[in-house]
Amino acid sequence: MNYFSSDFKLGILGGGQLGKMILAETRKFDIQTYVLDSSEEAPSRFGAHAFYQGSLMDFDTVYQFGKLVNLLTIEIENVNLDALDKLEAEGLPVFPSPKTLRMIQNKGKQKDFYVSNNIPTSPHQRFVDLNDLKKSIEKDELAFPFVWKCAQFGYDGNGVKIVRSAIDLINLPDVECIAEQMVPFKNELAVIVARSVSGEVKTYPVVEMEFHPEANQVEYVICPARIDEKVAQKATEIALQVSEAFNHVGLLAVEMFQTADDEILVNEVAPRPHNSGHYSIEASYTSQFENHLRAILNLPLGNTASKVAGIMVNLVGEEGFSGQVVYENIEKIMAIEGVTPHIYGKRETRPFRKMGHVTIVNEDMTEARKIAEEVKNSIRVISVQ
């Protein structure tokens, strides 16, 4: 099929910043794109050929949107899978498939999947609701501390909490959830795997993630990870094992823990472009967004190697600020060599909301990390006073 400068229409479910960055690649290749998102302020609303506002969880909305396009992909997992099942049964290519998404969308099912496929992961228990979890604690079947995760609809640190005592259970939502054993780890790592329709597979280098201690959000993504080569090789091998088990098409970001004794445990996955791969726009020969397109269109996958060391700094809303966004000191960081800001197009900021990211590229990793710290300390995402 001719995708370029043609009548072919690519549909994207979700119009957030990931969709916006996919659209930069579709424009490069002159591919028609249709986007569906629930928000009239969605970052992708300007970049697509056609933008539709509607719920991604509504069967009819998703189904009717799918009838407008020739191929459907996602930039967020929380979509109506029954609609995707019907569209796929009627012959529409949907990548990743609803079958793959069903195994990933619910974190309880996702963890069970790792266990049944002999993929190393931390021990976990599933609960139908918060009351079920509390009963398990009362019966001494679950001990503090543990990591609580809501089974569905969590994002960017929302829906995850470390529970050290009964006090931490207060204000947790009464939803289906899982409890994971705490893992003493050295590093949080990630590997992005690209898999095409015909089965061609490539991996990006292992990245290291530094998290904000309170918001549970990634602050820095460092590529390549500052780890031993044997550990990097093991992480890549496990990511490939996970990718093969899910049999996904497109990108799969595999987040992992490097334990104190250098074992690798899979934390969770995302079947789409991911925060851990944003550095690739500037630092890699082929960005994760371009390779997602190549994979779902069954085109040859691009080179995933890095040209230079790359570090990504997330730009999130400062605490204490809500309203019309202002990027304070952005001109200062733009004066630094190798620094590229990406602004997501969200007009309203609020504490810890992802508003953009900054990539730092440099031949020297130590220098890149130093500049990343300078960037982090310079720019502030605040609001009009």
C-alpha cells in the first residue's frame, strides 16, 4: 500500500503529547492522520489532518472513528477494546492488537502474564477492591511495606503508592488493585523494543531513569544507562523475551528494576511510544516515534543506535502553581549548546502535570548530566500571576 502523499488515513486513538510527537513524523512522510481525543485542548488537535473530540472508552465513538481510517494505532492504553475487537474482525488493521492490549491494560492481568510466561518480576497479589486488600492484611496474608497500584487507568505516578503502614491506606481509592513486594533496587531501567508487522525486531539502548521521590514521575532519562555491560545485555534479553511473549506490533517500552545483586525484574510495560524514549528525537539515528510508524506500517525499521549521549529532563508543573502556563527562563536553557526544549501544547499547568521535556545531547555523558542539572535548576513551569 502507498502510505505517502496518498488517500491512506492513519487513525490515532489519543491526542496527547505522544500523539503530537507521532504527528511530527507523519508530517515528515506526508501521511494523512486522524486523531480522536476526549479533550478539546488536546496537544494533537492542530497537527492532525482531522481531529475528533470524543471518549476513548465509548464503544460507538471508537468504532465509528475506526470506520474513517485505513489503520488504527494508539498513544494511550485506556481505550475501548470491544470496539477494537469488532473493527479488527471487520478487517481493519489495529496495532497493537486488542488481544495484546487486554493483557497489558489491567496491571493485575499484566503481572499474572509475567508469572505464567516465566518472566522475572516481583511477587504480587491481586484484590477486587480496597476492602479485599484490608482483609488480607488482617489475616496476615499481606505484610507492610508494599507497593499499591490501581489495576487500571493509572498514569504518570497516579495510581501508585508505597504503603508502609495502615495510615497509608487512608484516601486510597476503592478500586481493583494489586500489591507488589517492595524491591530493593540499584537502578530503574527501560528498554524500548520495536516490532514490525512482519516480525522484524530492534531494541534501543538500555536507559536509566531517575525518579522524583514524591511525585513518582521520571525526572531524568539517561542514555546509555551507566551500568555494567553484562547487566545491560541481560536487560535487553529480558525485554526481547517480554516483547516476544506479548507478540505486539509497534513499540513496547519495558520498565525494569536492577536489583542489589544485579538481577533484572520487569516492573511494567507500555505498548506505545514512551517517556523513556523521548531522548531519541535528538540523540538517536531513528526516533522512537518514527520507528513506531515504520513498525505498524510494516516498513523497514530504522537504526536504533545513539549518535551521542542523550539525557531527557521532564518539564512538569511547579508545586503551588495552577493556571495559564509560563515557561520561566526558557531562553536561558536555549542558549546552552545541545539543549532542545519540547513544549507539549497544554495551556493550563498544575502541580506535577507533564508540560514538556528538554533533551540534552553531548559527546560526553558526564558533561550531559551536568547540563541536565543546570537545565532542571533553571527552567520553571509556573502560571501567570
